[in-house]
Amino acid sequence: MKLNTRTISVSALFGVFSSVCAQGSGTYTALPAVSPNPSNVTTYIYLPQTLASSPPLVVVPHWCHGSALAAYQGSPFTYAADTYGFIVIYPDSPWTADKCWDVSSNETLTHDGGGDSQGIISAVKYVVRKYGVDTKRVFVQGTSSGAMMTNVLVGAYPDVFAAGSAWAEVPFGCFGVDDPDDTPDYWNNECATGQVIKSGEEWAAIVHAAYPEYSGWRPKLQVFHGSVDPTLYPQNLEEDVKEWTTVLGLSATPDETFVNTPVANWTMRVWNKDGDPKFEATLAEGVDHNIQTQVQTVLDWFDLECVGTDCFGRPDEGVKLRRSSSREARYFFR
Ligand SMILES: *[C@@H]1O[C@H](CO)[C@@H](O)[C@H](O)[C@H]1NC(C)=O
Ligand SMILES: *[C@@H]1O[C@H](CO)[C@@H](O)[C@H](O)[C@H]1NC(C)=O
Ligand SMILES: *[C@@H]1O[C@H](CO)[C@@H](O)[C@H](O)[C@H]1NC(C)=O
């Protein structure tokens, strides 16, 4: 049955690629003002016509010079949201000069400390309450500045998300290193060009400082980076590896390495925890900053094609983790 669902969705995916701008049969509207929202993030919601019961929620922060509307119009998730009944929200950066996200200020890098991250979390909490979202299945996916914000959200709000998927990014806190006067939306050229090098312990200290009281379950994360990215140097992938393997309590070396996965010439390293993938780092050989989101890979990582009670999500307090799809299922059709 599972196999059948996947066959249908994979073939349908070709339709998505050939008509990337398909807007779906649901509605795209602005959310009402929510607080706290100190930097004035505006957030838009895509609601499919038919919601799943206790729907999952995916947050998609846009790239620099992008917008919520551009992210929605180019979204690879609309078809899947229509099919599986999950909700997607698109926050819009308040920094009009470059439309990047603030991923540098102490505020945004601190749990409940203010900044763009807090405005996004307020929108998440509003949508969770209003639409009865399954709080075990809240996810975040972004590219470039949106991928940096993905790192910020899973690092500063580990209590909110089940998983993140970041495409062409820098580690949590990297843009905040030596940010003069704690300027929000600061472009850290040293970090971008891969010159901010730290040990896993040093990176982990930065992540833990975001929410020092937190000792609970942390979201799993997958990161992707082009090997010839001239905007955010690929050294940042290795810094990410040190950061997240340390924060997530994983070994320095991966448990498994998959070549040509999920695309020819891409190499995916996988770290497992309790028998399930917890962190994945993929180097896309020959790819520049314009890395293409592999929709199926993200849907699989978030287990968004799963409908029912046995889907991947945050574990309940004291209860066994809900499992993600098996690796065989995840990679069978590649
Ligand atoms: C956010 O909007 C409020 C109300 O319009 C305004 O007073 C405040 O200065 C804005 N904050 C920022 C950081 O722009
Ligand atoms: C960062 O912000 C938090 C919360 O507002 C504050 O408690 C902390 O002292 C700040 N840290 C730095 C280094 O400014
Ligand atoms: C993979 O790399 C080979 C050798 O450099 C190249 O010929 C081929 O076009 C690449 N394939 C893709 C899909 O990028």
C-alpha cells in the first residue's frame, strides 16, 4: 500500500517540475498580526482545500532578495500539500534593503529573545492553535538565507520542530560571530567565505547558549551544499557537520555514506541515532549556489506522505520515537 502511494506521488512529481508555478487548489493569504513579533515579520499561509486531521505544518523562509510570495509561487510543496493535506506557511522578511533574514543578532539567536525567529515562531503557534496542527509534526525547509533561518529555528526553538532541511547554508550562529554592535540582518563575509572555523564543541556552545535551559529531544536536520558555491563557501558544510553532530550527540564520522544520492554526483553522509537517521550532510559536486531542492527528498525526510498515526514526529514525553520511513522506502525510487 505504501509502495503504491509512493509510485503515484513520484510520477505526479514530474508534473510538478514541468509546471513549477502551479498554484494549487487551496488558498494563499496573509495571517493576522501575531505577537510577540518585534521585527515585524509578515507571514502568509497556504491552506489546501482539504486538511488532514491534525495536519503537519511546514515553514518555508525565503532566500535573500526573495519574498513570501516568490517562495510560494516557486514552491515545490503545493502539490504535495494539496495531496496530503498539510499546511505551509511563508514568512516574509522585514529587512527591505536586501530581504535577507536576520540570522546574526543575539535576539534572533536566542530562544524567546526577539528578532525574526520569534516573529516566525509566533506565527507557527497561531497556526498550530487555529488549525489543530500536530505539534509533533512541525517542520522547516529553506534555501540560502532561508536555510540559515532553518538552522536558527531548529537551534533556538528545538522544542517546536521535528526536523529541518537546509539547502546552501551556514551553521547556526556563524553570521553572529563578530557581528558589530549586534546589528540585525548583518552580512558576515568571513562566515560566507568559509573563514569562520570552529571545533564541534565551540559550535555546540553557541547553539546551547541560544536556549541554555533546554535539555529535551532535538529536531533532526539534513543539510545540502554545492561544492562550487561562490556565495556561501562549501567549508560551511563541514562547519555544519561539526556543529550538529556535536549538538546531537553523534560521532564525528558518518554511519553511512551514499554516493549519487539523491542526485548523480551528490554524496550524502548519514548519522543515525536509535536506528533512525538524525543528521544528513550532502555535498553536491559541481553545483553552485543555485542548488535545486529535491522535493521528494524533503517529503521523505519529513515523512509528509504518511497519513495516520505511525508517521515520523517528535517523540512524546517518555514515549518511544515515532519512526521515519525505512531507508529502503526513502531511496527505493531514486
Ligand atoms: C514594527 O511595527 C511597529 C508598529 O508599526 C513599529 O512601531 C516598530 O518600530 C516596528 N519595528 C521595527 C523593528 O521596525
Ligand atoms: C542575548 O539576549 C538574551 C535575551 O534577550 C540576554 O539574556 C543575553 O544576555 C544576550 N547575550 C548577549 C551576549 O548579549
Ligand atoms: C557528474 O559528473 C560527471 C563527471 O564530471 C559529469 O560528466 C556529469 O555530467 C555529472 N552529472 C550530473 C547530473 O551533474
